[in-house]
Amino acid sequence: MAEPGSGLPSGLAVPTFLPWLTGLGAGMVFLSFLQKLLYPYFWSDLWYLLKMVRCGLWTTGKHGQKGELVTVLDKFLIQAMKRPQKPFIIYEGDIYTYEDVDRRSNKVAHVLLNHSPLKRGDTVALLMSNEPDFVHVWFGLAKLGCVVAFLNSNVRSVSLLHCIRSCEPRVLVVGAGFLETIEDVLPRLPEGISIWAMKDSVPQGIISLKEKLSTASDCHVPRSHHAISNTKTPYLYIFTSGTTGLPKAAMICHLAAMKSSTGLWAFGCTPDDIIYITLPLYHSAASLVGIGGCIELGATCVLRKKFSASQFWNDCRKYNVTVFQYIGELCHYLCKQPKLFFTFHLIKYDFQKDEPIRDEQGWCSDVKKGEPGLLISQVNEKNPFFGYAGNKKQTEKKLLCDVFKKGDVYFNTGDLMVQDQEDFLYFWDRIGDTFRWKGENVATTEVGAIIGMLDFIQEANVYGVVVPGYEGKAGMASITLKPNMSLDLEKVYEQVVTFLPAYARPQFLRMQEKMEATGTFKLQKFQLVEEGFSPLKISDPLYFMDNLKKSYIPLTKEIYDQIILGKIKL
């Protein structure tokens, strides 16, 4: 019954569940407040995790009409049938539809099928800049079941030869702008490699792919040429400088390519998006995530030959760009992923010894939040590491064993990261004999070897230095001279320009009478990095790379100040 003075009609009973509902409501409000306070990204992470679980189930299953395994190429062919007239690639104002790319890649496949010794499983090296024909050749070779090795278009001479030899291709396909690069190394190429160029007029010993494409058939290539029975078979080789030495060919299997292609979808992109790709297609970010992601969605990509800061926003407005890629996707993905999904550790690292820190029992340990640590991820059946082509030693170097317990194995990314209090991750630096500049990893041993080829150089110690206003580190070489020899700055300039890509050329030189005899070589490098390139702090002669004078010139206080103020661009 209602209590006297309660305001309720006499004889009306109060439901006994109302106080319970009131308490439940208050509890829900409190829990919601607590969740937003302590776990502000809970629902975003949960939604993303569910998408990733779905993605994982989908990419490892059989999805063809007859239960066959589906590849990125199969997804492209499906899109070409579903939306043949939709723009797939926009390049320098020209539009290439899904059907256009399908037919052009068919032509590539038929030419190489009929006029080359290629067979299913063979490796083909591709040296080409960002252009539609990069995709045409890539897909044409994929239709033949070939493994394509993406060569870094910046590498030259010794590095280029090393890359070609390491992936052991039967055929090398070269873009029109790289004939001179190939002619320089032609006499030293391994025997048995046929060279095809995307140009009408070619030198003796090179076959014109462009000429044969003009009369080739664009009819369908039977799926039997490229159907797979195992998703872990090789699909691509993508070269990475790693942490030491010359570039290494990392094997990308079909499963890894399929997972990468879902990246844009996972982060909310749709078929209506227009994705702007300025990163080089020989990088996995542009090829696997960018092109592969557009295929997964059925979206359009605007492809640019190379990044241009001055034209970036003009292109975005001109083509109605809604999504663009940038260097650092790994960090972006890691920040977005729940910890539930991507298992990783940031472990303590000794910067002077250049190795993970282990305790008395030999175990590694995690860093505290806010401290830089080495990013590692566990290698297991679900997350395998296939290693580098023809380089067992470097493959083994990328693996850390017995990290937290006996028998565990972790992949060493070579990246030092910092995790903040909200669990977001930030890139901090590279480890080992590598630093990052202009979005590329620079192998210091490779640069040092090129400089050391000069007859007046005794030793070259290459490292990266911080320059205010720039991401990454600019290259610097500390050099000593052979007895009774003098420094020829013009020859040093000519040497690095001839044999090194632009991003790997040292911006600064430091001439020392001798390398420090105490400590290890890495300790010397650590001290040099700390000292930087300031003529106010360093008594040794310093030099700056001057592209106008085509020489290294003395690094004066005035030049140093202009670099610091951003008046001289590196």
C-alpha cells in the first residue's frame, strides 16, 4: 500500500523492482564513467578486435566457389568482373579502370608466357618507378604464378647487383627510366637472366617488352597458372636494409599479402574512398597495404611517381582524395590495435653495446612506460617469420631466442619505440648499424664500404645525426686518411653520388686523425652520434655536402646556423 503523504493514490502498491532498477541504472552510469576514465578506447578496441577476428578467419579460409584458396590476384579479378569500368588507378590525370589493368596485365602475361623461359614458381625481378606499368607487370607475372621481387629503384651498382643475385631471378623487367642503371651493371649480371625493358628502342642484349605488348593478346589467362594450394607459398620478395649490411630480400607469402590487403578496410575505408599513394611501390606499405587495400575494397587509388610536398594538397583537391598513406604505418597500426590482438614487447636495450639487456639469469625484461625499448613480437605458427632469400645468417640475426623463457622465439624489428601512459606507441630510433632518413633505412656498413673504396681513405665510420626540424637522422661519415695521402672532397662527392641512393649519401663529413682506440667500434659510433655536427663543439675539420658545387665544402658556423634555422635544406 502507498504510504500516507507519498503523493500516490491510496491502495496503490509500489513495484518491488523499482529500487532495484534505480540501483542498476546508477551502477551502469558509474561503470560507464569509470570505463571512460580508465579505458577510454575500450569500445573502439573491442570493435576493432572483432573486425580483426573476422579478418583472420576470412584470410585463412577457402572462399572460392569451388572451395579454392583465394589470393590478392583473385580478389582483383573479382573486382574487375564486378566493377570493370570503375577507376582503379589515376596517374598524371589518366584513368585506368579495373578492366584496363586486367587486360594490360593479361598482355604482359601472354608476352612472357610465349617469349620467355618463365614457368610457374620462377622469380622475376622488377625495377620500375611508381607508374601504372609497375602494377601491370606485377599482376601479369602473378597470373603466371611467378614470384615478383620488387627492387628498390634508388639502389645502384654493388647494392643493385647484390639484390639481383640474392633473389636469383630468371627474368629482369626494367622501367624506361632505368636502362642506364642496368647498363652499368650488365656485364656483371649472373648468366641466364633475360632482361626486358618497358621501352620501344633498347640496347643490344635487352628485349623490348613495350614493343611486344602492342601486338599481344589481352584474353583471359587460365587460373591454373596461378592457383595455389598453400597460402604460405612465396608471392613477393620485398627488400629491406635491415639493421646491418646490404639489402635483404624478405619473402612475402600469399597469406601475409592477404592480411596486409585488409588494412584499409580494418581502419574504416570504403569502396567510395579515393586513396592517395605517393610512397614507392617497392615498399610493402604502398604495394601490399595501398594497392592491395584498394583491391580489397574495390576503391580507387591516385598514384604519384614520387612524393611532392608542394603538390600534395593540390592533388588532394583535384582528385577528391579522402585517404592518404604516409611513412610510419606500422606505428599507426600498432597504436590502433588492442593489445589483445597484436602481442608485442618493448624490452630494455643497451645502446652502447647495441644489444638487449639480460639479467643474471639471462632473461630480457620490459621497459617502463615512457622509456624507449626494442620492439619485438613472438614468432609462432600464427605469426611465422619466413626469413630472407638466400641469407640464412641474416635470417637468424633477426630472431631473439630464450627471451622470457626457455625455447621462446621473438622477431627483432630493429625499431626502438616508446609507449605512453595511454598505451599509444611512438617511433624513437633504429638500432644497430642503421638509421632512418627521408623515410628510408640507411645501412651504415654499406655506405662506409662505398666511401672506403677511395684510395686515400683509411677508414670510414658512418652514423646518423639529429638535425632540428627533420625526422630521422642525417648521414655523417667520420673518416681517416691513409699515410701521406690528402683528402679530395670532389672525389668523395662523386663517389657517393655515383654509387649511393640520394637518401644514403652522407650530408656531413668529419675528418679525424685516427679512430678512437679505446672501447668497441660501436662505442666510438655512440660517442660520435652524441657529438653531432656542430663546428662549435667539434675541433675536427667538418664538411657539408654542397650539390650546387658538386663537392663537400667546409662546414662553417654560418652554414651550420643556416641549416639549424632551416634556410639550407637537406
